[in-house]
Amino acid sequence: MGYDNPQVRQEKNPVVEIGVRNLSSKEQREVKCYTTLRFETHKPSYNVCMILVKGLGAKFGDIMEVQYVKRQTIYDFTQKFNGHQPKNLENVHLGLDQDKLSMKVDKREVQLENPRLSTNKLQVCLRASLEQTGKMVYFWFDGEHTRMSFLQKWPVLSLTAGDSGIDISYRMGPYKTPTFRFRTEKFDINRFRDELKLLSTPEYPGDSYIFRVSPELQDFVRLRLKGASGPFDARCEKGDISEEIQRHLLTALGQWKEVEYHPFDKAWRTHESTKRGPDSVQRSKSTGELGYFEFRWSTDAYQAYFNCRRQALDDLKKWPTYKEETVKTAYVGTLEWDVRKTSLNFYVKEAAPENIGHNVWNTY
């Protein structure tokens, strides 16, 4: 089919909506389909598109009449999607504000990056990635119905908004229905910067720093852990909180300055504590040397140190330099805290090689 429209011709390979009527059918109902215009190089004034009329229910010999051709924009798509949600996506709305695409689930809103319209099998698709994650989401419209897919175009079953983010449930196969948890609000210790007060410093090697925890921080952490979706999520959430608190405590003590958080894993993850490599690279203010840190939260700091020491030393062996600067030492930071109590112990110990023995504890 040839089609000439100077306005459409200004955009490269635009998506268009085409209204088509089958004059050979009894109903002669107008249906909408979507395709991409291609420009003829030998006839610059013509656009060409292919319509597989079989997908519209036509058969050989039917006469098809084109009623209109309209260019489609991302804004047009958001309006179509918002007006045709299926029941499982009734709480999902798309928005476009000054070329910034967003998705609102209930009352929680997230940004969608790098949006692009395309077509497939006479349907129009808006694809974009969840902010910061690179995880792809797809919204589809066939002229009458909408649907949504995730990652490898797996069908989305539902989206729900919680206190700290959005859960996307999708179907990977007949028996697998996983849920992706997108945390829009991760634990941020800066909200509670003044809720930790230093009570005492180590008197002997092996002792801990003791901090007073405010009831506000105590309650907030309890609620975060209680809101986890299962044991794995609770364990990861606990790791995230541990890393945030210990990084803050190192800074508050004034002996270390953080150079970079998770220096060797920059991929977005739901939980920061699941990233690979050292949790933090810090510079000692007394020696100027760099050190890697592994952080743990345990009710038994002694056991946590020996469980984590090997990982800290492995990090040092795998990444002996950071941005061409030698890293000489690795450390284990341990948070010893029962959230039912208003005080916590904080240990910082050098990861000593195994052949030195269990009684060597260097506390800073």
C-alpha cells in the first residue's frame, strides 16, 4: 500500500494506526491495526507499509478498504493503554510529562527510561526499562485490548505497590510465577543520621564500639524486616540495613573515609547486599592506605568474623588494586544487634590469614 503524508514523512519509520474495513464481510466492521511505515528510496514522496490482512480475519478475494492512517506517538499510546486496562492491570496507569514516561501503580510512581514504540503482528508495543534497573517492560495494544509483559516478554499477572516499592508478578511457564520486587525506597541511613549515639569506645583489643539506637530507628528497622516477602528477602533486607548502618558508623567514628560503595559491581539489584566483591573500599585517615570491607550483622560477632574472614581475603586476592592503587588490607565489620534492644555493638577487625590463629583481633 502506498501512502503520502508530509507530516508523517518527517519522522523516520513512524508507527501508524490504520483503520480498515472488510467490505466483503457482512458486518463490515472497522478494525484498527498498527504497522510501521517504510520510505521508498526511489519514490521519496511515498511511504510503504505492509498489512497482513489475514490477521484481520480476511480471506483470499476479500476487498479491504482503508478508512484512515494516523501517526502514533508515545502520548497516544498512554491514552489508549489507560482507557483499556484489563482487570489484572486496573491499578496501572501510564503518564507522559515533558517526554518523561512514568508508570503509576496504585499511588506509587516509577520512571520508565528509553521508551520506544514498535509494532508486531498488527499490534503496537511500547517498550521501556524500569528506572536504574535496565529491566524491560512491554505494553501492548491490539486496537481493543491491552496487556503487559516483562523481561523476555513473559506475561504480567499483576502489579502491586507496597511500602517500599512495586512487586511485578509474571508467568515464566505453566508452573513458574515468580515475583520481581522493585524497591523504589531502599533503606537510607541518612534519614536517621542523628539516631545513633556513641556511648563507648574499645578499651582492649577485641572490644567493640557501643552505640545507642533511638526508638524511631529501632521501630523502622523492625518494620522493614517484618515487611519482607519471605526468608530470602528478609535475609537480603537485613544485609542492606547492615551495610548502610556500618558505612555510616565508620564515617561517624572519623577514622575512615569511604572511597566507593560496591566498587566492582555496578549492576542494579533489588538488594545491594547481593552484589559481588567487597562491600566498600575505604581510606584510613591515619595511614592513607586503602582497605576493603565486608559487613555482617550477627548476634555472635566472634563467629561472624571467622565466617566472613575468608571472603574478605579472597576479595583482596582477586582485586589487589583499586584504580591502579594497591589495596593492602581487608577488614570485617560486624554489627552485633538484637533489634529488640536499644544498643548495639560495632566491631572492626582486620581479616587475618587463617594460620595466625583465632586469638588475633585488631580493633580500630
